Amino acid sequence: MSAHAGAKYALVRSAAPGRLRVRTNYFEHQTAGGLMRWAGAHVRSAVAARPRAWAHVAILAITIAAAVEAVVLRG
């Protein structure tokens, strides 16, 4: 894995070129689209629970999506 032990997120290269596995503590997604759906669900739940915290969660989701996109485009 590309992250240290105990990290919440780890980006892992898969065997197929142009594909990326994203491992989290909860799910493993095979594509960036899966990550975006997962992040979107967490953004929606955070907005419902704490409307003032939506910006922080949205920034986190955008940052993760940009990192995944950069890795996929480099591969």
C-alpha cells in the first residue's frame, strides 16, 4: 500500500492499467466513480447532521477526488 499503517485511506494500484483501487476502513472501490459516490454519500449525511460543517466535508471530498484523478491520469 502507498500509505503508512493505520491510515484511513490508501490508494493501491490494481493490475489493470488505468484502474485504481481505493481502500478505506469501510469499503474498497475499484474506480474513481465509486469513490465519488462514497464521498457524496458522506457529504450528504454530514450536511444533514451538521449544516455548518458541509464546506469542510466538501473540500475533503474534492481533494480526494482530485488525487485519484491525478493518479489515474498518470497511470
